[in-house]
Amino acid sequence: MLRANGGVWHKKDREQDNVPHTSIDTEAAWTKSGWHGWVYGWKLHLASAVAQVWIPLAALLTPANTADNEAAPALIQELPSELRFLLGDWHYNAPNVRQAWETDERIMVASQYGRYPHTGDGVEVRRVFHKLRSRTIENFNEHFKGIFDGHGHVPTKGLVNTQRFALAAVFVYQLALLYRFEQQLPLCIGLKAFLKAA
């Protein structure tokens, strides 16, 4: 989640098409996050490598009310064909996402619906993959927000401008990793200071 710049557009005003203040970004939207509560803004959808270094492989920015499974097929189209496993939480455990990803050689591993503990086939494998996924994407999100000051409000207004800001930040992060790799520098240690100094 990325918070929109300016004020928030409350539901009652939105329904009446009343914009009470010019600072409100009318292209943003509301969503409720388990971590952040209600947020008025944007959602940065990311697909990242599950590895020692968190490498974003695909990114998309949408209004915050866009469901994860709606955005997932566009991300999947950008992923390298060599990938075998796609890991996701229960929001991605949807028929349209499975259809976009799964083949005879590619498998999606996503959290299952229903009460825990699950006891069906593959539960232990899913548990290991879910832990890997959670550690990767949650840590990367915080790492990324820390580097690009994503805990506050975005400095832009409107969908296109906010896409430029967020997706350019992802691209700069990727370029920094590539540069540090080519220079045989540590990939993650000192990355924030390196980017801030650039």
C-alpha cells in the first residue's frame, strides 16, 4: 500500500461526486489492509525472486481497491519463462491466476482457504513455500519502502504520475543491484546509502 498525496476522499463525498478539497487525488481508492488498516491510495503489486537477494521481477501500480488476483495475470506475463514455481498468499489462489500460470511444467503454490491447520495433500510443502514467500515479499516491501520513503504519502498525484514514481523506483532498485553485482559489491549491505548518494 502507498498512501495518496493530499487528503482522503470519503465514501459519502465520493458517492455524491463531491470533492471537498483540491488536494484530494480522485484517482486513488480505498482498501483495507491487515497490516495498515484502511488506506486511501495505491497498491504496488510486485513479483519478486525468492532468493538470498530480493530482486523484483515484475511490478504494476493500481488504485488500492484493485484485487490482487485481478493484477496478477499482468505480472505473470512479465515473468521469465524459466520459472517453475509461483508462490502467493490466498488472494492469488484464484482460477484466473492459476489459468494464467499453471502448465505441465509450472506450478502455483498458494495459501489455501479454510480453517487451520490444513491436513490435505501437500500441506507440508505449502507450509515451507509459504514461509519462504512471506519472508521474501514482506521483507522486500519494508526494504523498498525504507529506501524510497514509502511509509509516508507518495509525492505525486494521479494514476499515471504515481505509476511513473513507483515503477521508476523499482527500476532504479534493479539498476542499483545490477551495478553492484557487476562491481562485485555487496548486493544488499549499504544499498540504501548507495541509492541516496546517487
